[in-house]
Amino acid sequence: MPEDPTLAVAAGGVRRPEGAAGRMVGRSVPSDQARAAVDGRLEYVTDRRLPGMLHGAVLRAKVPHARILRIDTTAARAMAGVRAVVLAADVPFNLLGPSEANGPVLAATTIRQVGDPLALVAAVDEGTARRAAEAIVVELEPLPVVADAAAALSPDATPLYPTGNEAGRISFASGDVETALEAADTVIERDVFTPAQEHVAIDTPGGVAVWESGRVTIWCGSQNPGLHTRQVARAMGVEVADVRMIAGPVGGAFGARNDDPMPTLLAVLAKAAGKPVAMRMTREETMISGAKRHPFSTRLRLGIDADGKFIASDMTAVADTGPYLTSGPFVLKTSAEMSVGPYRMGVARYDGRVAHTNNANAGAFRGYGVPQVAFPLETAIDEAAERLGVDPVELRMRNLLRGGERHGLYGHVITTGLRAAETLQAAAGDEWWADRKAWQAKAQGPWRRGTGIALAVKGVGMGSGRGDAARARLIISLDGRIRIWAGPNHTGQAIDVAYRQVAADTLGLPADQIEVVVGDTQLVPESGATAASRSMYAGGAAVRAVCRQLLEAAGEHSLDDLPTLAAKLVADERAEFEATFHLPDVSDTGLIDPEELGTYAPHLVYGASAQVVRLEVNELTGEIRVLGVVCAVDCGTAINPGAVIGQAEGGVAQGLGFALMEDYRLADGQPVTRSLENYLIPTIRDVPEIRTLLIAGDEPSGPMGAKGMAEVVIVPTAAAVAAAVADAVGVRPDRLPITPEMLLMARAS
Amino acid sequence: MKVNGHLVTSPEPDTRLLDYLRDELGLTGSKEGCGMGECGSCTVLIDGRPACSCLVLTGQVAAAEIVTVEGIAEHPLGPALQEALIKNQAVQCGFCTAGIVVSAAALLAEEADPDEDRMHAALEGNLCRCTGYGAITRALRSVRR
């Protein structure tokens, strides 16, 4: 077992949460897979090899919008070593979801983006499969390219679907915003753009599928194996029970494996080939056809009164979801809810639209629409603080929502567990914030110094009215072992380890008597996605609930002698347990009609993060050097503090990438940034020291006080960077990433 | 060619070293993350120097000694480095880890106490999307002490 009782939390400045006196909870425990990973022995789904296995390849569209006239596979089929060629007509039900806009498995009549899969090939080796795919002849009739999201929503735009290009809209106002803005002493206006961001999980999508007796087993990375079994079953016309997903080990996710069609492509091709098939996307294929973070154009007007109170917020947003519906409308829900941040607002309005274009499909990405709205809101607050001559922390503190209060847009009552104020104060208490003026004064040469701060919240779970639930199953066997099959899956966060920590302390047993399995749909009851910051909160709560069932069944019998207890429970036919944790909806829905709760999906529980960024800007070149980040996190009880810190540091690094270098670009529907040569992500040199502060807290509805935190840590980073840039050189960036060119041009004007 | 101390039969000279290691020798610890030498997940030691095995043809290294992540435990400091990465929770998804282990082993063999700049220079070719590099840096510091 990897647990090491001597292990201390590694990073500086960690506060051990209160109420974490349990034997396992509150200890930093490495991933179960770590040892095999450092030895190179860990077999990822993309390493898997089966006897007699074939290799697959995908023929992908090279143009963004066209009608398919003819596909000729004669030459490909005639190539030595080719075993199967699959077209749209060969897929029993050729859709990835219930509606046409969810996109086809293989394009049949229309190409809607570069990278659309047109055909699948299975051959004796990968090279043959790829050459055969390229030998397929495709005749196309070009269609006008819809390359701009705002233009796509105009009435004269080319419609991608009969119903037009609007893929979703959320519009909500808590009162008369215009009147409130007129009455405001100060109105800050922001008009910003945040770009598409690529996940760059280092393991590209792929895996193996094999059909046996009408059932398929798919080894393929997934953040939502249950959803993928349903997607495969729909496409193949089989029962969901006949599809088994084994979703790991996998190399990273970050949202990319929510919407990934790879499990379905594998199942389709393996069925046609009649043999096990392995397939893996190249980095270029992934960058061209994989989902991105939604690019957003956002306008905000923030009205403030003479006392520095936020009296009105008005945000409009247009998001580009590309041609297919995956997460777009849901991303918009979290954008709307988080558009007012963790603040009280006199009145607020949000009007967001999602547009279909022929650009890269956008889906789920860590933060799920919230970094896009936090950037305009937090930079507006920073600008307001400067204009009013108020400290930016003080201005936020005057308006901060406390636990148990009403949400700034929807007016629903939130959990008492929110610690946004404490989180902000902790970040501001760091010397990097406290001493910023003295530090700035010591700047030398062309390197100007600046420090910025920003705050954000992100809802935990899918939101109210969505029926969100997680489940766990427990078996106590005669050898005295406890096995738990639990939901949201491990894609890098060692969530299975945290489940075991919760189980160990709930049962009062050593962790090594408990085995936890995640990610296999044949064993794990449906528990939803490793997404929405819900795994620790919901999966952990289900594990705790199932452990309590065992305790109840044991009654007065001790767990010290597990084999004896097991024998008794087996004899009583009570040795197997299953529990469901229903994520609590808000009980006071505020301004939302309870009948429409799922339309807005407000959250009861939020995680918070406040961040301080200190950096230097070269006045002559516009170059930015980030020198340090303070990341305070409101995560409730940190079940596995070292893992929480790892999530915080990883999230901040992705936030720095989003702020400073990551920019997925297309030109008239053609992807420009197709590889890691021109799409840059932070290296070890780009990420400074990150001081993670875990704020003592206790979420009443979470397992042992825990809640989700792995998304919110990416949210405030870009706004804190922008505030630091403004502090250093007086330029307020209005688009991301903040590049040297942009800074120089802004300073020149 | 020697791989992890064992003489191996000469492969076709135009095979990528990464494919030879993974597909012919079954050493799947070295990973392909980009195939263009950008991510470093396929890093191996060629005569003691780290290189991206996706950019090397076997014909170029026919007489070389190759060490992959599977052989790093035999390397001086290898086990200590691996232990440090585990203990510092520097392994999240673990997919970049093989390359990190190999690059870091090469660095520590060359310089027992590298400063920050040397550490950055040695590891900037290894992309990690999970950790933000903090735990990796702490692990390396704990080994060098």
C-alpha cells in the first residue's frame, strides 16, 4: 500500500483543515498507480495489445463545410492488409446523441468542420490503416463557411441546421438593470474576448475494443463511462448492458474525455472488422478534431454606488460551440450562474447565446464556462477599485457573499459552507500581496513590476434540478476484505485513493483492508461524470453512505474481526451493499420558478479560489515573467491535501497558459494551431512558485466536510494576471492570451 | 544496440526508435504524446544523454546503449528519484512521468546538486499538463539533497 504515515504535506503554507483528525482523512497519500508509472510498468488503455488485434485509422475531413457527393473506397479495400472499411451507412444508428446537432458518428451527407470523421479503416498495422484511409476518394461540393460566432447568429447567416445557428440561450434578469445602471455613481464597461483553449492531455484519445458474443468491451479513456456506454449502445443498436467501458488508466482528461467520440469509433470499427481493434489519434488529429474550451465574446457593465456597493451587473455573451452540440448549452448555464461571481448584486442580468459555426467543436474544459465570465467581471472590479481609489480586496470584501446568503443573480440560498471571504483574506494576507508596493518600487531596468488579485467561485456538481447522483457498491468477502466500486473515475486526480481514505475513517479500519475500484461500467454503478468538481463531493459521499450501511448491518458486531463479521453477513445474505448519494438541490430557489430549476441549474455548493499573481513586464519587448502565484482554495475538508495541492498547482498552470500563451486559432474554419509547435502550453520554466493555501472549512452536505475544488483553481488566474499587468504598466488587457505584441500595441495607442 | 543492458537484434534501420521499443520489445513505458519531439514523453537515454525517441531512427543508434524508463532503476539515483516522485505526489495521470524520470535521472547523474536554472533546462522539454510542475520540482530537490 502506498500510504506512508510519515508523509508530510509538501508545499509551503498549507493549513491543515480543522476536523481532519481522522486516521486517513487529512493525510497526503500518493496515487495507487504512481509506483507503476515511475517504473514504466503502468499499462494505459493506449498501451493495450490483444492477440490478433488489428489497427484502426480515421479518414478526416480537410475542409470545414461541404456536401458529400461520393465516397469511393475501392482502392482502399484493395490494399494488402486492409480488413475493414466503414462508412456512415454501415453505422446502425449514425448519431452521437439524440439530436442531429449532436453530430454523426461518421459524416454521411455534410462535412461541418475540419476533422469530421468520414471513414474508418482497420488493417494489420497502423501504417497500412492510415495509408488506406488516405486512398479513399471523396468528392465534395463546397458550402459557405460560417467562421464567426456573432455573424452566425445574424438572420442572413448560412444555417448549419434547419433550425438555424443558435444552439442555446440563457437569459435572466433579477430586476431592472438599466434603471440601476443609470443610478450608479460609477459604471465600468468591459468588452472582452477569451479564446478557444486546447486540453493537451498528454495521452491522445485511443484504446482497444473487442466484440464477443454480441457484447463489446472498450478500453478507452473516459470521464463519463456510463454516458459512453449509452452512446455506443445507441450507435450500435445494442443494449446498454452489452457495452462495457473500462476507462483507464488514462493520461489526463481536463474535460476532453467528456465529449470524446473515440469509444464509439472503436466499437464501430471492431464490429466491422470482427477482430479486436486498437486505434489512437495523433496529436494533430486531436488538435484538429477534439473539443476545445468555448471561445467567448463577453460584454459587461458593472454599476457601483458611492459606498462601493455593486448595484447592477449586466453581461451579454456569445460562445462559439462549433458545429456540434456536446456541452455548449450546459457550459452556458454555469457561465450565467457564475457571471456575478461570489458577490451580492443589487440587480443582475445575463444574456448568453451559443452559436453553431464551422469552427472547432467546443465542449467541456475544466472551469466549464466560468473562466470566460470571471475574466471580465474580475478585471472590471479591479478597474473599479483603481478608479474609486479603493483597495481591490476591500472593494470585494464590501460586496462578498457569505455562506447562507442569496445568490447575486438567481437569489437562491447557497450553502453555509462557502468561505469566499476567508479565502480572499488568506490570499491577501500573503506577503506577496501585503508587500507589493515595496516590491514594485524595487523594479529595475525595463522590467516593471506588478501584482494582481482575483477571486472566483465554481459550482460543485451538475446543479439543481438535474437529478445528479453518485453511487457506490460494497462487498465484504469471507477473507475479510472490503471491496468498494465507486463512481466518478480516476483520470489523474487519485480520486480512488481519496474514496479509500473516506471509507477507512468511516469504517474505522486501516486503509489496506479496503480495495477501491473505479472506471469499469461492469462493476461500478452509474455515478455520472468525473466533471463539474463533483467527484470528491458526490463520489466520496456515496462511499461514505455505503460504508455506513455496512456499519448498520454489523450492528453490535465489531469490525475488528472482519472474517467473522463477513461470515455472519454472508450467512444472512447481507454482505453486499449499494448506496446512492443524491446531490442536494437548492431548497430556496429564489427568483427561479421551481418548475424551471433544471433550466438554470443553480448550485447549492460552491468552491472558491482567490489568487495573487506577481509578475514583471518588459517595457521594451512586452515580455511577461510570472514570478509567483498565491492560490488560496476553499475546498472544505481536504481529504488528501497533497492531491488537492496538486490539483491547485495544475489548475493554476493551465490558468497561466490561458492567460499568457494558449490560443487555439482557425482561419476561415481551417485550424492553424495544429501541433504543440505552434500551440504552446506552459513548461517547467513558465510556472513559478505557487503557494497553495487550503482554507479551513466544512461543507455540511459533503463527505466529512469535503467539496470540489479542481476547477475553480483555473478560474481567477487570468484575471489576476491581467490585474498584475495593469499594475505594472497601466494596460488593461481586454483579450486573452496577453501576448507581448498585444501589450506593445496597447501601450503604443 | 543495447537496451537496458541487454543486447538486442538489429531492427530495420528506418524504424522509429520509439516504435521499436514499444512494438518490438514491448517496452511500453516510453509514451508518444506528440510524435514531434515537443512533449518529451518518449524520452530515453542514448549513451547517457536524454533524447526524444520519436525523433530517432534505429539506424542512427545501431551501436548505442539505450536506457528506457524500465531500466532507470539500475541507473545511479534512479530508485531514489522514483521514490521521491511517488512521495511528493508528482505523479497524477502519470503519462509524462516516464519522460520526466529519464530526463531527471540524466540531470542528476551529471550534476548532483543542480540549481533552478539547470533543473529548468533539463526538464523544459518534458510537458506535464497535470501537476503544474510544483511536485516534480519538490521531488527533484529532495533527491539532490
